[in-house]
Amino acid sequence: MKIKILPFLLFSCIFLNLKAENITTTTHQIKWTGIDVWTTDKSSKSVIAFDGASYPEGFLPYFVEGIACDKNSQYKVAIANPVFIPMTDSKELALIQGNQFSSEIEIKTYKQSERGNYYLKIQILPFIQKEGKVLKLQSFELNIEKTPGSLKTPVAENTIHTYASSSVLANGKFVKVKISESGIYKLTYETLNSMGIDPANVRVFGYGGAMLNQNFLTPKYDDLPEVAIYMNKGADGVFNAGDYILFYAQGVNSWQYDSMRKMFVHTLNPYATEGYYFVTSDAGTGKKIQEYSVAPPDNVEIADVNEFVDYQVHEKESYNLINSGKVFYGEQFNDIVNYTFPFTFPNVIQTETAKIRADVMAISSVVSNYTLKLDAQEKTIPVSATIDQNAIGTSANAYFTYKPSDDVLNVNLSYAKPNGSSRGYLNYIEVNARRQLLMSGSVMFFRNVDSLYSENYNNYQLSGANSNVQIWNITDPTNIKKVVTTYNDGLIEFIDSNESVKQYVAIDPTVSSAFSQPTIGNVVPNQNLHGMDPADLLIITHPRFLSQANNLADAHRTKDNMKVQVVTTEQVYNEFSSGTPDATAYRWAAKMLYDKALALGLTQNIPKYLLLFGRGSYDNRNILINSSESLVLTYQADESLNAINSYITDDYFGLLDDNEITNIKSDLMDVGVGRFPVLTEQEAADVVNKTINYMNNSQKGIWKNQLCFVGDDGGDNNGNVHMFQADSVARMVYAANKGFQLDKIYLDAYKQEINASGESYPLAKAKLSSLIHSGIFMLNFTGHAGPFGWTNEQILTTKDVEEMYNVELPIWIAATCDFVAIDGKGISAGEKVLLNPTGGGIAILSAARTVYSANNFSLNKAFSYNLFKKVNGKYNRLGDAMRIAKNQLSGSGDSNKLSYVLLGDPALKLTYPTDYTVITDKINNRVITGNDTIKALSVDSIQGHVIDMNGNTVNDYNGTLEITIYDKNQKITTLNNHGDGFLVFDDRPNVLYSGKANVVNGAFSFVFMVPKDIRYNYGIGRINYYASEPSSDREAQGYFENFIVGGASSNYDKTDTIGPNLNIYLNYKEFKSGDKVNETPLFVANLEDKNGINTVGSGIGHDLRLVIDEDPLTSYTLNEYFLAQTNSYTEGSVQYKIPTLSEGKHTLTFHAWDLLNNSAVSQLDFEVVNGLTPNIFGVYCYPNPAKVNTKFVVLHDRPETILETTVDVFDLVGRRIWTKSQSSAEDLTWDLTDFVGKKVQKGIYLYKVSIKTSNSSLTSKANKIIVTSLQ
């Protein structure tokens, strides 16, 4: 199997620029690599490949190049001196069967823009066909000639949009109303009064519920346009009791004329079920419907029009068959296979054909058929068999014409099931029918398209009307006009032009019962998003999380000096989609800030990051009972049947240039987008607390040097592809960042165990758990996964993520399928990585849908590269790294990258420990020579210092140095558990020493003893350093490999036969053997031995090992949990949270060894009680007395356990004035305000701290606090 590596540095080609001729020339070689196999969890796809191939248009490989270019210049691209080779491989020829290639190389070019920069993208199909044979391009010269003038398809200027300086909602009282469908609506005098609206000055704003066009180049209303209204004043001519206003409102179903099909087709808004408008009486008299008339020029043909096209649709939204995509289906054809749908068209013309379009799907392994009948006329709709393993079914769309025989068209649809497992679903049925222009009812909509786009005029003749009937032109729904007509004995006539589709309504405004009233909503608080200035970070939050969003914004303003704007989803809808939920409204809000910065020429002020604060759902409208709550909308693919082509993507919201969205797979993101998938205020508070604590760099340590790479094994005929990919990314990152240390967990390197419950890798799972607990900077996974965990062997499960208690939070990258299913009903394991209040990760990049492994590899490589790449001396923030990585893959043209979402704050920068460097000066008081050797059982010393980026010693650096010394590099060969072959990779699995030392005035020294259990051959060792200061964020990283490890020393204490001194307990120091504990107690061991503690693990049976009930299945190796005392290799401790134990009595046994391999054993008895109430030893707060704020601290017997903590504050008469609850590990803070946010008066207050676990009862303890601040 070949491995596909997509290019991720598309804009890095170096061109020889011949400025005199404005021509650049480059020479290229194409290295053909045969056939690659792309795999998903369900299927595989073979493609022809070459190094750096892209696949922008299906499964043919393209050579794709991107270069920086001018905005207004034109570029001519040509190939010179091409060299071809014949395609002879029969398997390759089979893959291109059915393709017709030109005799000349095909070249496509187009321009793209990103944040004010412009790029020319070049696509070359490297195949030609001559004399019936296919040839492959092997080498060529690429000539690019630049000429003045604009490209044929220029990049839009981002200046076609103008924005109001202030929203109409900024001042005055507005009441929001909603409507269910398009029509004429009324608001009565009495209703307006009850709304608090002055009827005499009523005004209506908005444009209703039609889905916004995704293309920025189409016209759009800015802010809220005013709607023209009609005031029905009754007989007295005064607007008073009994009178009403009328206005046209657009519902969520919109219709457009399809000139190709010559019929009207509908679009149903996938984001909303109602449309919205805003009613006010402020700012004077409102906009009224005005009259207009058309006088045709002389000698123009005027056609009489006495019939029109009407349309209807039947569409139910009952099923989303793969929980993905915009398409929802209605009637199911299974137990019932025959449905009749009546469509009523009064005064239908039976001699004219009606047009019917049906969209259906079938789940069937063989071809199946629908039959569409109208009266005696019937048509067949064949549906292809579903053979794609990634597809649940196959759709079919058919268009037919029928002759109606009655005003009611009873359209019958039946499905012929070819077998018992087949079933079908209806998407919609559209009907266009011709009617006489004869008044029906008091409101009748009509239009004519017979002479559309011509210079002729129409004379419309509406019969059957009374003298009250008016004709309104509603083509522009906000600027409705009353047509001047003539009336004669029931016949209304008027003339209008044909330059576009025009919509009319015949209306008798005196018939009050003909008009529905909108549903009256609430008063809208004043808002003015249009008045916002550009910001670095835009946070769009559900209103439920506004407080938490503001807390995060304040942190970025304070910590990062960022400009941040926080807006709610409702505010965005109100100003950018007429109050109607619409995902494109989020884009418009961000685009407005983007365009403002570009218009001012301030590229440095272009928004950089967008945070979507709230979970979404594939069911954006919340219309299905089994879907998740939709708080912040998601953008779904149009595809809803094929999992590999369907996606949810937040990239959509980051595409802000005018010319984007026509090809979302290749468009360039302009801002980095992240999401907090939270549903509750507690989750929001937990995630914000995690993020702010991370920003404050509150957890320092050598964990920041650790990068863990996990590779899935073969199985399912995948070979070693996942481990190969994981190791490729690991080697790439390490090559450029050698101060970091790699931990590799490649499953096939571990013994696989098989039992009744299936396959497992217990040692690999334990290793992963240990590393996460002890702390890692990044966790990078490649392999099979799903919403509930990683790998078929369940190396990581949802339960594992939920129970994580690791305050050192890594960035997670999971190159896999479905791990962050952020829009499904259940909360995926990937989401819980971020949602876990006491652990998990600080952010995660992974896929929410089925994806190809080869493309996963490309994105993983690109994101990891940009995550550790410095730009102008600074690391990228998460949103930058994601945006740049995806843009570098834009030439690939696949939807794979779209399915990857960033869960976390896109404006967050990881706390890289690389501003300063640790240097090794001496080994055993000798200057480094490269020949220095440390041996087993030798006692050695190391000296060094800390330098800044200029190489100067930092003489005022005073802190702690953490050291890990590694044995030699090893070539490790996997075990071939699945028979997929062996993989050989490099690793340093054995640690010789792990400890701490003080750094004083920039210098350090430490002494350590080398274990007996090392590899005795000679080779290069490695020291990894991390240093930090307690009172600053100055951190240092370093490594040293200029020394030898091997052999053995004879200079050691041969008389020592005693193992380490051990002091062990569970949960708290006062624990006595036999005490009761919870189901997951914390094991603590303090160890001391003059000859050190053995934590190497390379000697058989010489591990730090904990065994429960003498059962080998509950035996845990704790080497990596050992933490040495500062400046000592003879003392240290172990802390380990024991996995869930059964209720009842147990015994634990702890084994330890010193470096001479002398052992010691200690035992404890204990009793597990399910739901055991935690014990509070004490509570206090600091500072106390308090002036500004105070933090509450609770001392308890449940370390590393998620506790629900509540603090209640009371005054001295017992009134509760403040309360707060949280589930995180952080101390709870009170800002000395009461429930309404008012500062409390100085004095003495009582507080009560209560804690409980998820399955225990509550326990509390009280204390007092003195407040010295004034009100």
C-alpha cells in the first residue's frame, strides 16, 4: 500500500522571476508512485498517485500550484518542454476507464484572496491521450506571464457592500413578531396598543424568513429595511378602533423561477420555521405603500394576460437519515408504500400542462422504482441501487408534465419494493399549474412568465373582482407598491413590463377576516452591532452564555491586549437576517468587521478569530424529537445520504471574501474559527475557567516538553498505515523542535490480548492513561475512532475521558472519523475532552464526520507543522494554525478538511516553554567533550545555565529545573499482531533519571545515580530540560545529547541489601489500614532510599507496581508517576488514581526497588463504599479580610475527584446574599457582590461550603469572612 501525502505548502514554490519580461519559469518533476488506497472505517478507494498530488475534482490526481499574485494583474500560464511516459499498468488504466483526455495538457487558473493577500491557483491535469493511448506527464517547465489588466475572473474587491453606521435597533422601542408562512398580515389598532406601539406612527422593519443567499456577490439588505404598509382606516378615514395595518411578510419557503426548467422551484430555510419582523412607532411616520403606473412606449407590443402560473409544494421534514446534511425527508415508503397528495389550484386551466417535480430516495441493494400518477397519467421514477458502502441510499429527481382534469390535483406516489429490506422516502413534490386570472377569495397571488425578459409589455386582466380589490406589486417585499388599475364591471386591468419576474397580489383590504395576525413576541433590547469597530476576536454566543463569554473576552483584553467583540446569536439574527436564525448571518457579522478594516486599509485590524460559543445540531430547527438542542447554528453540507460527502463545517463562517463559497472545498479561510460545544451555563463556566487558567499559565512543569503520538494497529486490511502516518508526523515535528520529547504509543508494538470481550491492548491503554495523568503538551492520534472512543480495542473510551483528572491540559489532535460529533444527539467523547472540568484537554482538532485516512494524514501534518512553527518569532495561535493548515490544503479540493472542527478558543496560544534555553556545561565537573560516559550504578553530576534568545546568560533567573535523562535510542519493531507486516521506528522508552534541581542566578547543578537496569551497550544518551520561575512566566527548555550511556560502574555500595522505605495511604495522610474509601481512591506512596528509586522499568519485575487483591488483572505499573524531590535522587513520591473498584473489602500491595534492585513491599486493607460522602477537613478563604474579592478553599478527602462545590454567603441575620456552584477543580471566587451585582457593605459575613460527588450525599462546613470594602 502506498501512502498519500498531500502538499501542505502550496505557496512555497520558489520562482525565478525574470522581471524584465514579467515571466516566471520553474521546472517540475512528477514522481509517480503507483496506486494509493484511501480508507474509511467502512470502505476504501484506490487512486492513481504521485508525490504532492491533489484531487480537486474527484479522484484524478492534479498538479496544483499556488503563488502570490497582484490583485489586478492578468496571468497567462503555459507549459513548455513537457516529457511524457506511457501509462501501461493495467490497474492504473482500470482506474481511469471512462475518462476522455485531451491531446494537450489542460490547465485551469483562478484567483483567490485571503486577508487582503492574493494568490493565483494553477491546476494541471497531467494526462493526455494520443493515438488511443494515455500518457502521463513526467516533467515540464511552467511559464507564468504577468500582464496589466484584470483576470478573467477577478477576485472581488470587498467594497461592493456598504454598512449603516448605526442599526435601526440602536434607539427606540421595537417589538419582535413572527409569521409562519408568506402572506399578507395585519396588526389591529387594538393589538398595536397592547404592544405599547402608537398606532398612528406604526412602522414595520425586516425581510422575513427566507434563507440568506450564501454568495456575498448577490444583493442583500443591510441591517433592517423598513417595510411599506397599508393602513385600512375604515369608513371615517381615521386610524382608530377596529382598523388595522396590512403588510406583506416573507415566510421560510421562498420561490425562484428556474429558466432552465421553465418552472418555479422552492427553497426551504434549513435554519428556521418562522420568519420575523420588528414593529415600532418611534422616529415618526412610517413608510406607506405608494401607487405606481406604467406607460409603455409607442409601437411596443402589449399582450393581454388572463392566466398565470401558480405553484405549491408538499414537503415534510421528518427524517434525516444519516444525521448530517441539509436534506430532511418526509413520508416513509415501507409498511405504507402508496400516498396521495392533493394540490388545489382554483380555476385551473385543464388544457394547459402542469409541471410536477419529485425528489425521492430509496434504500435498496437493487434498482427500484417509484410511480407518479395523476388521474390516468403515470410516470416511473427509477432509483439506482445503493452500492457505495458510505451511502445509506440513493436519491432521484424527476420532472414530468401532466394535464389536470380538476381544480384538485390528486398526485399519487407509490413505491415498488423490490425486496423486504428496501424502503423509500419522499423529499418533496413541487407542482406548477396554470390558472385563469380569476379572483379567488380575498387574497390571490399571481405572476406571469410567458414573455419574460422581453421588451414587450403585458396588459393584465383580472376578472371576478369587486371594486375594493387592489393590485400590489410585491416583487420587492420591503417596497410594496400599489398598481394603478382600471375597474369595469368586475374586470381589473393594468399594464406592466417584462424585464424580470414580477410578483403580484390581488387583495381586498376591507375583508379583515382574510388576514392573519403575526405572533407577538417580546420587546427587543436596543442593540447596535453595526456600530462595532473591527476586532481581533469576535465571539458569537448563545444568550445563555453571555456572562461567560464576557469573562473570556476580558481575559483576552487583559492578557493579550486584544480587541474583542462579544455578540449574541439573537443580536446577530436581528441585524443580519431579520431576526430569523440563519448561519449566514454569522458570516455577515464577521464580514462587516472584515470589510470595515479593508475599507480603511488597516489590514492589521482585520479580524483574526471567531469563537462560536454554544453547541449546535444537525437539526438546526429543532424539529426532530431525537436531535440535540441547537444553540449556535451549524453549517451542513447539501449531501444527506453519503457519509463521506456529507459534512458539518465551521470553516464556512471564516470565508469572508466576496468571491467565496462557490467552491467551499477550495476557498481560503480569512479567520480562524473555534467552537465551545456547551449546552449549560455550568459547562460554559467550566470551559472558560479552563481556558483562562491555561492562559494564566497556572500549571508549569516538564509536561510541557512531552508530545505523545498514538498510532492505531492494522486490522480491516489497513496494514500499518496509521502507525506509519503517526510516526511521520512525529518525526516531522521533532526534527524542527528537538527540545520536545516524544512518547510513542503504536499499538502493534504491544502484545494484543484476546478474550471473550474482544481484542485489547491493556499495556498501551495504561501507558496512554499514565501519560495524560502525568501531563503532556500535545496528544496526537491517528487511527480508527468514533463518537465513543478510539480504536477497535478501545484504547480510549468516553468513560476514560469523563474520568480524566489532569490539570496539565494538552492540545489534542485526532486524525480520525467522527470523534467530535458536535451536532449529534449524544455528547461525543471528543467534545468531553474540552468539557471535562478537571482534565481532558485545552482544545481538540478532529473530524465530526467520516473521513479518508490519507486526507486525515495531510491535515494532521499541516496543522502540527503550523502549530510548532514560529512566524516573526512567535508561535501561531490555535485559530491561525488551523486556518493556515486548511488553506494550504485548499488545492486538494476534498471535503475531508471541512469535517475537521476546532473545539476550543481559536485565539488561544499554547504555553510553549521555549522563550529561554537550558544549556549543559559540565558532566562530573568536566567540560563537555562528547566522550563523557555515564554508566550503570555510577553517581554523576551535571552543571549548566539558562540563556535568552540572544545567547546571554539570564543571571536573574531563579526557579526550578526539571530533568529527565533517557537511555539510548532504540529501533523498535512492531509485533505484527494482525499479520499486516512489521513497522520499525525509533524511540527512547527507558528513563534513567527524573528529578528536580534549583536554578540560582541562572545556573544549576544536580547529582543523580544511574540505575542498574540499563542497556549496557554504548550509545548516545539524552537529557531533556524544563525550567520555570514561581513568580513569572519565564520558562526554558533544552536538550543535550553529547554524551554516552553504557557499561557499568564498580564504584557503588555493595553492602546495601535493603529496599526503599515506604509510606503509603489512600486519599489523605491520616488514612489507617481498614478505613473506608470511595470507588476510585487516590493511592499515594512516599519513597526514600540512599541509592535512589528504580523507575526505569527495563529490568524484569523491577517496576514500581501496585496490585489490588493480588489479581494480575488489577496490577498497575507506576514508574511514570514517580516524582523525585527537588535536589535529591534519593526521595520521591507516587500518586495514582485507582480505576473504579467494586464495593467491599480489598487489599493493595505496593512493590518498589532501589537502583541496586533491592526491593520493598507494603500493604493496606481498605473498604470501598459506593456513594461514600466526602469528608471536609476544613474551609477557609483568602484574602480574609477581603477588599476586592476572595477565593474559597475546601480541604477534603477526595483528591483528583470531580466534586460539585457550592458556596453560600449569608449576612448575620441569616439572609443568603450570594451563591455559586461549579464542578471544576479550581478554587471558587467571590467578587464581594450580592445577587444583583451590587457591592456588599463592609462587615462580617458567614459562608457555607458544600461538596458532593455525582453519587454521594452533600456535606458542608461553615466559616466567616470579614469584608472591608465600602458599598
